[in-house]
Amino acid sequence: MPIDPEAVRQARLKAGLSLAQVAGTELTRQAVHLIETGKVRPSLRSLRIIALRLGMPAQAFQLAGDGDADSAERWASELERLCDWQRYQEAVEVARGLLAREEASAAELAIANLYLGRALVHLGDADEALRHLRRASRLSQAEDDPWSAAEAREWEAGALALKEDPRAAGVSEDALRRYRSLEPRRPEIEARMLEHLAAVLAQQGQFEQAHGRYAEALYVAGPVLDLVRLARIYHGMSGCHARLGETRRAIEMASRAVALYAVENDLRPLPARIDLPRIENDLGMLLMLDGQVDRAEELFLSARDRLEAAGMRRLRSYVTLSLADVAQARGQLDEAVAHVERAIAFAAEADEPMALAVAHQQLGEVRSARQEHALADAAFDQALAMWTELGLTAQKDECQTAYQRALDARDEAARLERFAG
């Protein structure tokens, strides 16, 4: 059978099993080793034995060969496997190849668009992802496949969240509602939908609702929860605790997520990942609140280096703003301004409107600390206009509060100067 040997090896490592444990009494340890290294191809019987030991379907390891290239189910299995192992660029190439086939069926086109859109979401290309996912939804409905249509809707919400579009929450809720109306359902997919919905709710400032959805995801997934999903849920819960003022609990959850992401980082051979640098940045911000500035800076620098090594444009703005926080905490205001201005450029380049609003707000705070009042007013005004345009009331209120603090500090300084005079 044509298989992906690396997928077999990674599944074994993830399951925590030795070669001998996978082999059991039916195979030899050496046979499993040869299969994992690609030196031999397994028979269908051997592949089924290995898959049974690993608790996965045999199709998860099979490649679509010439003889079965017209099977939509087989294409879906291969693309699901590539996405599961975070090999998103390969998934893009396979899906594009399927779309280019003149003899591709409507079901195959639906599958190709779904997984192409899903991979592009992970790679940060929201606009192209939206085109393919909306096409996947239409084709899946026409092919009487409401399960795939619901998943396409879920990933459409993910693409909208990348663009920080306030419609993401409604689309995510709709995807979950559609999926829950179907039978049968897969708990891992329902848990993923709940986790994605929670992330969107948190992005839009609805932290209590988000925490509830994260907890629901843990319950729904039960024993099928994998490392990445668990790490993302802990990561999301950490953010909710932080925004609800529960800093110590947030640090605890974030530390769990860092540990899980680090393990996953070692297991995934060809990552297109931003999970680890994102949680490093978030944990660093929590440590800043706890007064651990040096440790926070270490995490920010690690996150920056990981993003640069992966060639990722997204999130560079947020990490750079975090480094500005470190500089400002140390009284290095010139360096803080330089970091914020660099973050503004990154956010504009990556089309991150929320990051852009945060950056202008932070620029207003730093300019105020430097007594550059006119520049501070301009930065705050721009940030408030951006939050208004995005329709995010909670963030706009926080920005207005920060601006008022700056104005109060300015008035107090003027009063003291008059008193001294």
C-alpha cells in the first residue's frame, strides 16, 4: 500500500508507543521500523494492524494513487492527514492539483476547495481562503454533504477572524448550529468548532462567553482530545482569565499551553505553525503584569525569532508591541517609540486592523510619557477612530480610559508646575 511513512512514525510517537508495542505478535519490530523509514511498503493487512494499534483509520496513512484518484473519500483522507500533521503547504499543492484535474468530480472539487481553504487559513492567507471555502460550502450543499458544508462555514469564520472581521462570531455560531443538527457527529470536530468559536468570542472581547465555550470543548472532546487542541484550549482559557483580572490563573494556564505546544513543536516535522510564538508572547505579557520583566523579554525574543525563522508575517506586530512594553517599563522611551512604529508598519503590511489600533493606542501612551502631547493626542484619536470603525466597543472604551489617564497625568503635571512656580 502507498503510504506516508513519516505520518506512521509521528502517530506512534504521539501515542507514546515503542516499535515493539506497535508490532505486537503479528509483526516484527524491524518490519515496523522499515515501514516507518519508507524502506518497505506495508500490505493492507499490516497497515490495518498498525493503524489499529495507533487508534487511527488505515486511510489516515494512505496516499491517493493512480488507481483510486477518482475517490473523493480518498482525497479527503489524504488532505485531512496533511492538515492534521500541519503540512499545510503540501495540502495546498495537493488540493490545487486536484482542482486542476479536468475529470475531477463535483464531490472532489468540494473536498479540494474545503481543504485548500483550511490550509490557507493556517498559512494566513485569509482572502484566498474565503473564496475557496465559500465555493466549498456551495458545492457540498449541492452534493448533499451538509457535514462538509458546516466545516467549510467553520473555516470561513476562521478566515474572517484572521481579518479581524466582527462577522466571524456569527459565522462560527452558524457553523456549530449546522453541525449539531446532523447525525452522526465526530466529537473531535465538534470540539474544534467550539474552540474556534471561543477564540473568536475572546477576540471580540466576550471573555466569559469564550471561557464557557472552551470548557464545553473540553467536555465534548473527552478522551479524543489531542495535544494541539488541549494546548489551544488552555491558551484560550488563559486569555479569558487574564482579561477577567485573574492573572495568576492565567499564568498557570498559559504555562500549561507552552509546555504542550513545545512537545507538539518537536513532533511536527514540517511546521507552518504560529501557536508556540503566540503563547510565548501571551505568557510574556502576563509575566509583565506580574513584574517579571526579564523573563518576559526572553519569551518575546523567542517568539520573534520563531516567527522570523518560519517566515511568518502575522503576529510580528504584536510581538514587536510587546518588546515596546519592555522598553517602556524600563524607561527606554526612545526605544519604545521605535518598536511601536515598527509594529505599525508590520500590522499595515499584514492587514491586521486590530493590531494597528492597539499600536496607535500604545503610541499615544508612549508619546504622553515623553510629554509629546500633540503627537499623543493624534495617536489616541487615530486609535479611537479605528476601534469605532471595527465596531469593538469594549476595546474603544479601554482606549478612551487610557487616553483619559494620559490627560489626567498631563493636567496633574501642569498643576504641579504652576504650584512650583
